Amino acid sequence: MIIETERLILRPFTENDAEDVYEYLKSPEVNCFACMKLSSLKEAVQEMKRRVGETEYYFAIILKESGKVIGEIEAYPESGEPHSDVNAVKDTFSPCWMLNAEYQGKGYAFEAAHAFFDYLFKEKGARRIYAYTEDYNLPSQHLCEKLGMRKEGLFKEFVSFVNNPDGTPRYENTYQYAILKKEWHDS
């Protein structure tokens, strides 16, 4: 699957993307991506080999003009209810997006996320899309709002991705944003 916008191409990852991906995953800016940190180009190559098979829900964000991978966006279908039965409809998605810091602030995240949301709602049967963002991640909060998502709540000390210097978990406050398919079409 390939999604095109005015300036971007969203496409599945290839093994050739390793160097560009390593550029932004060698030092993830937000704690929620700490588990994705890559320590070497060799590790990035292995990660790209792992990602190659995913063609529907995990995309590299590519600049059309240069072919450079500047980030990624992904979301997988879920039931929306953690205790639902195995046959429950999977029409809820929680996207995750990340851009190379050198390409932030240029509207690329909005362009990619808008196209991806459109794809999820129109092609993948999404009924609801929700996103979590740390209370300190103002650019991500702004992106959610620009996409028409509403702030549904703040979860205090919701999750820990990293530890404090003394080894104890550092819990983060997290906002949840969401938008329904009927709201997306109305926007």
C-alpha cells in the first residue's frame, strides 16, 4: 500500500531505509519511543528486515523530492475494549507517529497523519482513532488538535517508559485525544 500527499509518500519500509531510520531512532526525542532506540546502523538494518513484511499498517514517511525517510506512522486495529471477546469488531486504532527532528515544524507530521487517518477511516474501517501524548509533548498535542481530535482526558502518572537516575520508574502524565469517523467526515 502506498499513500501519496502533496509532498510525501507513505509506504512500507524497505531494507534500504536503515540509514535514514537510524538517524532519528539513535536518540528518540520522546520517552514513549525509548524502547525503539537503535544503537547502531547494523541494528537498524535488522530492524528494517523485521519491518519489511508489514504493508498495511506501518509506513515510512518519505519526502517526495528527495526520497529520504523522515519518519514513520503506524496503527493496528483493536477492539477498543481491553476485555472484549476474541470475535469483537476491531474498528479502533491508536496511531503512533514520529519525525526526524530536522523535519519537524514544517507541516509534514500533519500532512502524513491526515492522509493516514483518511486511509484508516476510508480503507480500513476505522470507527474511532485515539492517540496518547505526554503532557510535555506540546507539538504532538497541537497535531492532535489540528487533526480535529478532541482531548478526552488526562491520565496522571499513567505509564513509565524510562527510569529516574535512582532506577525507579519515571511515570508520565498522558493526554488522550480521539476522533470518530462521523466527526472526520464532518470536518
